Amino acid sequence: MRCPNCNSKDIGKIGSHQFYCWSCYIELTVNGDKMSVYQVEEDGTLSSLDDLFFDEQPATTDMHING
């Protein structure tokens, strides 16, 4: 496993589905084929970084107006 942020292999397991990158200090959660990435804040809370790493754009519908 490599870190999606810094590409390091220095990943430690901190829970059954949780990992920590010792190079860039982010936490990863892997559940099946879905990965979530978090920044660990100074107070220990986690802030999601998924919007920076995963491009999940909502489906768009083309609308045609006949006039």
C-alpha cells in the first residue's frame, strides 16, 4: 500500500481498517474498494480530504429546450 498523498510506503496500521502515513501524517480508512483520507488536526479530530483526492462529480443531465 502506498500513500495517495506522498506515495510513501511508510504506512502503519492503527485499526482494523485504519492506516496512518508516517511521512505526511494523514490517516487513511479503507473499506472494501473505498478509501477515505483525513488530516489529523492538533486537537486529534479528523478533517476529510476526500474532495482533494477523489474526483467524484455528480452525474449531470443534458437538457434540451425546444422553442
